[in-house]
Amino acid sequence: MAAPVTGFDAAAGSHRTTDAEAAADQLAGWLRRLDGPALVLTGAGMSTDSGIPDYRGPHAPARMPMTITEFRSGTVARQRYWARSHLGWGRMARADPNPGHGAVAALQRLGAAGAVITQNVDGLHQRAGAAAVIDLHGRIDRVVCLACGALSRRLDLHRRLAALNPGFAERHAGLTQRPDGDVELDDTADFRLADCLVCSGPLKPDVVFFGENVAKPVVDRCYRLVDAAAGVLVLGSSLTVQSGLRFVRRAGRAGTEVAIVNRGGTRGDEFAGLRLNASLTPTLTGSVARLTGTPAH
């Protein structure tokens, strides 16, 4: 029996109960009705089935992420960030794309989806075979120097930090994973930092911290994609932050079709002609099956 999900009837302004198969039917029907590929916008809910926690889902714990101002404030803040991130990233790096990621790539191959704008930093869309992916908030597998701007691989830094802090990971095994690839840990004063190999400046993951802005050329590129899209499909995002919400608002105000699939309400619901409160993986894989005429697995 299919798991129940809740849909949202934008015209009636009320929720109604359906099931996962009906959610897949509705999404497939929406994609068929478009006169071209949908632009896809994804959030943290896209990766929960890969074992990466989300920020604002029904069971997400309250948290206060580090801001860029705090990160830049000095060694103590960076020790706290990198100690937690060093432990969490090792687990995040082992995460694999889930069938929902594969379904997005399949929608691209079918011509039902076009470019993907992702608010996630995990790189799982690319690993699942998706093309034309814009990493709106950067990539956690890259590191940037705040002094000279040099880019380097996160894996290389991970190995350097492990060598500088022998036994640290073993002493803190089993800590609670958090959405950004870090863990819950307060005792970080003895964690040794690694600096830039080019200029000895401080290192930061190549992601957009809270308090930072997405680079204007990236935003402008996304706006052009929104303007050219036949529809915008939002997957696994509550659209709480402006960086993703602005694209949905732009589409809605231009009269572009918007569909949202997310567990729980979003700030973009008023712009959605189709709103499904549904689990992503069965909805997406079921939609692909309907579009191709093949059984879903």
C-alpha cells in the first residue's frame, strides 16, 4: 500500500489527502502539460534519503549555523568550525546519490527537466548524472583561502587535518550529524588548524555562509534560466531563505508555472499551481515511470 501524502490545492486553498502514486501522477501530468523543460530548484530535502539531515524538515533539530562574520572573527571560531566539520565531512563525503537524484537526471534525459539550481553543497546531483547543475551555495568538497583566493580539494585538507590531530576522530566517534556536514561538538579548543599552502592564509569551505551573498554573476545566470523556463519545479526546499525564494517569486510573478514538492509548507506556496506535500523519492521515481511507461522500482 502506498504511503499517504498530503497535497495542496492552490485554487481551493486547502490541503487534501492522497497517496504517493497519486502524487507521482500529478507531477507527471504537470510536466507533460509544459511546453518545454522545467527548471529544477532543489534544497536539503533532496538529500535526506542519502542520509544527510535537512534544516527545516519535520524532524530537523533547531540549530544556529556559523555566520561568515563569526568565522572571520579569529582562531577560536575557526577551530570550532573546522573541528566539527572535519568530523562530519568524512561521513558526508561517503554519502551516495539516492534514487531521487537519479530521477532528476532521468527527467533531464527525457527532456522534461532542464538545468538544476541546487541549494545543496553535496555534489550529489552531478554524481547521479545530472547535467547543467548550478551549485548556488558552492561545494563542500572545495576549499578557498580567504587571503589569496586559492582553491584546493577538501579531501586534501581532510588528510592534513587528520595528520595534525591524531586520534581526534576516534575520540569523538558517534556524534550527531548536522545538515552542513558537521557534528554537535563543543570541546574544540585543542583542534589544530591547517592554513593555505600558497600563502598561509585562513581556509574556508567554498560554500556560501549565512551572512554572505551568492555571487551576482551566479544569481544573474539563474534569473536568465527562470525567465527562459517553461516551468519551475521546486524539490525539497522550504524556500525559507531569499537565495532560493527569489527565483520562485520571479517565476510566479511572470506567470510561469510553478510546482513544489516538499514535506511541510514553504514560503513559495502562493506561487505554486501544483503543491504536493510528498516524499520526494517515490514521487520523482514514480513520475519518471509514468513518463516513460515503465514500472517504478
